[in-house]
Amino acid sequence: MVQHLVALAPTLVVSAFFLVFTLNWRREATWPRAITCAIGLAVACNARFGRGAVVPARAGLVDKRTWSTRFEMRTPRYTTRPDELPVVNAVPV
């Protein structure tokens, strides 16, 4: 699977990276496999497109950002209850 995803354009690779987690989010038994697949995808993409092509979302942003998260507005269960997270849909322009 990873070899086929790496052949895609970098933008699609990032989408595929998140798709791996989305498809396996609620099935805890498949988390190790999903994480292994996602890490393998990131490593393969970095090998093909260069170091740093795929990085964690927060990597390298701490020194560059001029804003910070407002933690006082966050629910205490934001990491344990995915069903309570707001759903955002993109509408094509």
C-alpha cells in the first residue's frame, strides 16, 4: 500500500496519511497497524521527496508562529472523546 501512495503527488500523500488514521480511529485493535502504516508512509515520502517533505503538523512551527492556542476554552476530554469534536466540512469554491 505504501508504495502506491508514495507515487502520488505530495498533497495527495498528506491526505492519504490522515486517511490511514481516520479509517482506523474507532477500532483500537487496528491502531498499531495504522500507526505503523502511517510512519512507513512518512518515511517513504521523505525518501522520495526529500527530508522534511512529510513532518508532524507541529514540527518547526514553535519558533515561527505569532499566536498560541487558548487552552482555557478547550474541553477537558478533547483527546478522549472524538465524538465531541466539531465537524468541519470544506465546500468547493
